Amino acid sequence: MAEYSAFSLLANALKGNKDWKPAWRKPDPKASYDVIIIGGGGHGLATAYYLAKEHGITNVAVLEKGWLGSGNVGRNTTAVRSNYLLPANTRFYEHSMKMWEGLSHELNYNVMFSQRGCLNLAHTPAQFDDYARRGNAMRHLGVDAELMTPAQIKRLIPALDISSDARFPVVGGLMQRRAGTARHDAVAWGYARGADRRGVDIIENCEVTGFLRDGDRVTGVTTSRGDIRARKVAVAVAGSTGRVMRLAGIETMPIESHVLQAFVTESLKPFIDTVVTFGMGHFYMSQSDKGGLVYGGDIDGYNSYAQRGNLPIVDEVMSEMLALFPGLARVRMLRSWGGVCDMSMDGSPIITTGPLPGMYLNCGWCYGGFKATPASGWTFAWTIAKDEPHDFNAPFTLDRFHRGLVIDDKGQGANPRLH
Amino acid sequence: MLITCPYCGPRDVIEFTYQGDGNRERPDPASQNFEAWNAYVYDRLNPAGDHNEIWQHSGGCRAHLRVVRNTLTHEISSVAFASGDHGSTARRKAEDKP
């Protein structure tokens, strides 16, 4: 029977909620595993879950240097969408979207996936044409997309300034209705519980300090809690990819680490029931179920491993918010935070075998790691189990730059701060 | 974050544009060394600590600067003109200022 059900809620409520089991155990690390996953964030936990569920590989450890979900899975703005232009991205993120649609049921854990839609605003006729092109590309691959007029947009988001004397008048938008938001912590906890119940050891406060090697081959890791051997070592550490790969002797990667800030206001009454993005700069906003407006903009734009931001971007994001919603000028910002993204050279992720024998690498998510969580875990588990990529992640190799097969959705070239 | 431009003095980071990793070495334009070009375009050191980078004082004197900045703390330990020759002359000028 499902662990969380109407019956179990009632039964536990009547017994004073004393009989709930912890969602995951706190095991000590064993001497060896079939697979070690470095990184207890969304992608690492999802990978462990699908390794156990889809491939029957349950002798798995997830090593997390802090506490579970303390990195990017708890630091993002929770948007989920699959509105990409290039086929490799569209297929991958649409697979992820389909997984999101069944995720609460799959995990028996309410990830609060809310398909409230994601609307990209266009502010020039050329930009509107570009969105039409992207919408057509999406529909060719079976993904929902619709163009909206300013009048339709005003009905959807009454607070939006669509007047012709707005600083950047709205000329239309591209809407993906199936897009939306999810409760980011619940995604981590749901995957953690699912993996734990299938036998995966989730080991927190266990920092990887080096790799065990047999010649070129990676045979395990050294950690703050001792050496752990494994047949396969998978790395899913988001913004720390550069640091962890250096421990394996890999000095350069097609990645730069940049900090991305996000913000939340005090709680408001229902104000906006979709995700909206500003096409004239870089701004995105939605309202959380608790009432706070959750929003963000550009990365700070220079290499950084500091999980905090600088004021110029705060200023820029606030300006963009007020350009769209002048009515928010007196709403107070409650808090801000920063997460470290590994910005890749083409804006697309890397999910691959290697780069060393016995190693598997999942990185380069730029802004987009959260929405990718289910498909990232699912394809990475496939890659680890079978030593080859699934069709969905076959284009996302590490050597695609070398081979001239970049997946540059924004057409910005090898310039991480612009993706 | 303040960057001390050798010509203009300490200025807010908003006056500057990040031009990226200063460790990269552009191969000779005539070079057909594929590996060297590939490394120049795509490979990054991305250190957690001191990072050698290029900034332009785009909202000021427009000089290109070589900055050493700690990527964990944002602490800047050195700023110099990116072009050595021009840098030495201009730095003297800056020092001459009262």
C-alpha cells in the first residue's frame, strides 16, 4: 500500500502522528557499492531512484557533502517547461515534462506540480516572429505551444502593463500551457524516499575529497568518512563540477561556474496564476502557493563559487519587474539567495559516460537544471546501467564541442555568461 | 564589488564588463592546430579560488584590465592593464596623479 494515503494520514492523525517513519535512513557508508553517486541534489537522487527502480541496481550510495537537497534543488525558482527550439533539447525536456505530469503519483509524494502555464512575452514584432518560429518548432515535435495577443495576455495577467506607453510595450507572447511549477524540496524528498525504500544508502555530511584510481580507471572515492569503493562512480554536483573534476585530475572543462540569484516577496493574495518571462531583458516570475512572488533574472555573469549574489543584479531584476508590473513598486522583498550554476559553452547539459573509465558525468545545466530533474535522473541511470546513452541524452556528450556538434539554443556561441 | 581601475581608481562593478577567462591563449590566426583552437574556444580552468580574468572599464576609461579575483570571496588581489606596454605607461600616469 502507498505509504502516504488518505487512510495513513487519518490513522496517523488519530495516533498523534507518532508512527511516521523517517523518509530516509541515515546509514553509515559501506566499504563498497556497485554505484556511487556524488551529489545528493535532485539529479543525484533521481538517478539513484531510477537505477533502483528501472534497472534493479540497488547497491548504490548517494554521497552528499552537506545535507540532502542543500544545493541547487532548494535554490531555484521552481519553473518547469519544455519550450525549446532545437530538437535535441525539445525532445529531452518534453520527456521530462511527461515525467513531471505523473511524478507525484509515481513517487507517492506530492511534488505539487502545478501546470499553470509559462508565458514568454514579446516586445517587438521581430521577437514575436521568433516566438512563432519556436512555437512551430515545438509543435512539430508534439509539444503544446500557442501564440497570444496582448488582449488575451491582459485577460490572463491583469496586473501586467500592456499599454503602448509602457517602457517595453507587449506585442504578444508564446504560451506553453502544460508548463508550470513544482515544490522543489518535495522533489528531492520524494526521490530520496523512493530511492531509500529500494535500498539506496543516502549518506549526508560526506564530502568527496578525492578519487581512488587503478591506472586510469576510477574505482571509488576518498571521503570525509573514509574510502568507499565502487564499480562505477557517477558525478552530479551541478555548480561544483569544476572542483570535483579537478580532484580526478581533469583540469579543464567546457564549463564556468556562475552565481544565479533569486528573490521572493512577502506573501500576497493571488496575484498571478502563471509563470511569466520578460523578453526585453531577462526576468521570470511566478507566485508560490504560499503567496510570495518568486522571481529572478540574469546570472551575475562572472565566475563565482559563492552562493550569494551582488547588488547590481538585484537592482536590474527589480527594474525589470517594475517595467512589467508597476503595481509591485511598494511590495517588499522578503529574501534573496544565490545558487551556483555550471554554465556550459553552448547552454546545454552534459550527460555522458566518462570522461575517465569507471566514471559518469552529469553537469552543465546552466539555468535549467530543476525542470530537467526527472529526465536527467532517468537518462543518467540508463547511461550508468548500460554504459551507453539513451536516445534522449545521446546528443549531450562531453566531446560535442570538439566534434562541432554544439546544441546552442540561444545562438550565443561559446560564451557562458550569455546562455 | 569594487574594482580599482589603474587609471580611474576604485569604481563600482557596474561600470565594468566581464570579458571572461584571462588564462586563454589565442593561437596564431594562421595556425591550423585544431587542438589549440578547440582548447582556446571551449576549455576553461574554472578555479575555486584566484582567477585570472579580463574586465573592460566600459563605463569609464574603456581600458581592458587583467584582474585576479577570488571566485569564492570576490576579493580582488590585483588589477593591471591587459596590454603590458600600454599598461606600464598608463600606470605611471595614474601614479603621477595627486
